[in-house]
Amino acid sequence: MNNLLTVSEVADMLRVDGTTVRRWVKVGVLEAVTLPHTNTRQVYRIKRETVEKILLTTSTDSASQPS
């Protein structure tokens, strides 16, 4: 299992658009590794454990909220 995820993979896991993931990285909400690139768009990789923590936190928060 790969420990580093692409922006697309993270977007799928969090059910958001890739643009949202990139914005979260740029503003510091989501920690990412910036890879060397030759294109105009930055290339990021996000640690799987970071995404899993977010998923765990959001599932715990929604479970504790009253219906």
C-alpha cells in the first residue's frame, strides 16, 4: 500500500473536488509534500495517515452530534 496519495486520491476519499484539496494544502489545512515539477501546477502528495486522521475525526464528530 502506497503511503503517499495524489490529490485525486485524497479528493475521492474525502468526497471533495481536487481544487478543494489543493486549496487546503495552500492555506495549510492539509499537510502535503511538494514534488519537483515542470508544469505550471504544483504537484502534491499527501500522507495516507493524514487523510485517515481527518476521516476519523469527521466520523467521530458526526457520531457525537445529536440528531
